[in-house]
Amino acid sequence: MPKLLVIRFSAFGDVAMTVPVIDSLAKQHPELQIVFLSRENFAPLFQYMPENVKFRGVNLANYKGIRGLNRLYKELSKDSFDFLVDFHDVLRTKFIRHRLKREGVLVSVIDKGRKEKKELTQRNNKKLRSLPSTFNRYATALKNLSYPVILSFKSLFENQKQDLSQIPIRELQQKKENEKWIGFAPFAKHRGKVYPPELMFQVIDQVEKENRKLILFGGGKEEIAIFNEWEKKKPRLIIVAGNLNLTQELILIAHLNGMVSMDSANMHLASLVNTP
């Protein structure tokens, strides 16, 4: 059974975007044993994968410097991989792939399109053209190893949503037939991606109705503080920020009728469970 090592350590969105590709690859090539190497906290994204996909999570703090990377390489070498696809292409992954390549592992690397992206966004003489999506760039890297993949992914949960009893908030453990659940995730890691909170509150005011539950997603202390202020004005709002782990967030988001989100982790989670 051929073995493929896939590497992508960060960031959350980029790792999340590998999921549809890896899921499709695993189903279309069941003879291929796939090991996905990433940060250990991303494991929940891969727990619903086909059986020929294994997630290998690492704490990169334990593999610092050349010595640490060499130790990680030696650990990976024991698995006797036939192929390696580097979805990250940074110094850390370059070191690993070059060491394994010397052992005879066939290697493919993502083309991030840095040059054409720079040409597209430069101040003067922009070269306006359509560029491949990240999904397509991942797929091309696999095709270069003779493993073509057609993106057929729909949802981590396919047609079966997970049980809401896993959600540690009583009012979200059961959904009434006539209810509409709408998630709001107005924040993002980068300030430029954040919708102004005062404007998002106006959106919430417009959306709020009797048969709708409005659920607030986030994580940081400042975000939760803003949510608490909103809740004082609208007691029916439900704050889940800081109360759910990644698996529980996926389950809850799968039951939403819609997610209003910035370009953030919650947007990617919604896409992985087919929530509009």
C-alpha cells in the first residue's frame, strides 16, 4: 500500500482548505495510505476522514532549530513514505522534504504563485488575470505525483449531522422544527478583515426575529467583552465564544441555517460542514 506524507503546519484557514482536497483524494484513491502532518490542535478537522487518512499532530515547540527538525525527520523516516507533498513550502518543510528526498521519497511542492500574486497587487502596471485557487494549487501538487484528484467534497458530516447533546449549552442541545439558527462571527485575526462591531450590531438588530436564535462566535477576551455588552441590550443573544472546543464548534455550525462571518476560522468551519 503506497504511503503519502502531506505537510501543512499553518495557518488555520490554509489547513482547513486542505480538508476537501485530502477527503476527495482518499475516496478516489482508496489504495493510498495518507498521513497528514500538522499542528496537533488541528486534529478535529481530520477526525471524520476516510479510514485511509491518518492525522499526525506535533507540537512544533518540541522541534525547534536544526536539531529539532532533524529529530522530526528521523521520526518520519521510520514510516517509509513513498511520496511527500509539501503544501506549505517554508524553511521547516523544505528541510524535511529535502532529507526525505535523499532517501528516495518522491516529492511535490505547492506552487503558491507568489510572483503572479505580486504582479496582481502591485501599485503600478498590475497584471490583471485569473489565478488558481488554493484548492486547485493543492490538487496540482498531488497531480504532479500522479495522483489526480477531482474535488468532490461536500461536508465533513456528509448527510448525517452530529448530535447536539455534545454542546455544553442547554438551550443549544435541541433545535425546534420551526427555529432558524444563525451564527455571527464578526471578528478576525487581522484588523483589516474585521467588520466594525457597531455596524454588525445593526445587522443583528435587522436579523433578529421571534423564531430565530442568534449565536455569537469568537474567542478573544476583547471579543467576548463586546458580546457581553451586546447581550445586555439583547438578552436573547447566545454567546458561545470561549465555551466550545473545535469539535463542538463544527457540530454546532453544522446545525446552523447560516453563518455571517468575516474571513476567519468560523468561515472555514462553516464551509467544511456545508453551512451557507
